[in-house]
Amino acid sequence: MQLRRRQVPVMEGLETGERVLAEAEGPDGRIAATDRRLVWPSGSIAWHEIERASWESDAERLLVEPIATSPHSQPYKLPVTGPGRLVDVVREQVTGSVIISRHIRLEGRRGVRVTGRRKADGELVWNAVVDSGLDPDDEHTRARLDAAVSAVRSEVE
């Protein structure tokens, strides 16, 4: 018996060595989850820049919400026809990029969410998002914020 290898999808606009893990069709073209990012005809976003992704079955679309510190300012609503494994792979890649996430209290219950995410090249990137009601530009808050980030980073590095 001869085994057939699954055909690896080819998609234009991929970087050298970038592999497609799952794909689906949308009304504007193919949407692909690669080992580095989510790609669609008019754009892309790296896994470490995504806060969450969810499937809206009634609307048949993938909702992709960037992290607060990302240059991507708005959520993406990507229509998908028959998502197949795409949604599961997207969730796996987003979750897999998170190395550590801690909420550190600074004032009462308010504090900072410090998250370390791994980029496709292996580099760690750090995000610190302060809770509403705290001023990150305040000298006293800034000192405690910096200490919180350092404490979380020391758990990993």
C-alpha cells in the first residue's frame, strides 16, 4: 500500500520558509494560519499580536482582536466559508504564543497585566497594560509598574 502525502497548500505573499498549517476560503480569497501569523488577502497579523480569536458561527466569521499595545488598532472580522480546522489552529497558535501572563496589583484591586509572548523567531516580547483608573505616567505608579514588569520577566528569563 502506498501512502499519499498531504499536499502542502501554497499561498502568495508568504515569507521564505513560512508554512501553512490550515486554511479556509473567504469571499475575498483564502485565509491561512501559518507557523508565523494569520494571513488574508488584504493583510496579516502575527500570533503574538493577537489577544483573542473567536468564531462567530451565526455571522460565519473569525473575529480577531489585537492586543492593546499592537499597531493593529481595530478587531478584524474575517468572513470564512467552511472554516474547517482554521479556527482551531488559530486558537492553538495564539494560546501557544503566550509564555506567561500575570496580573500584578498596584493600588487596591487595580494593577497591571504583564504578558510575555514568543514571536515566530523565538524572541520574547513583553506587554504591560494598566487597569483603568491608573495613570502610567504618574511617577509613583511608573516605579511600581516597572518593578512589576521586572518581577514577571525574572520568572522567565
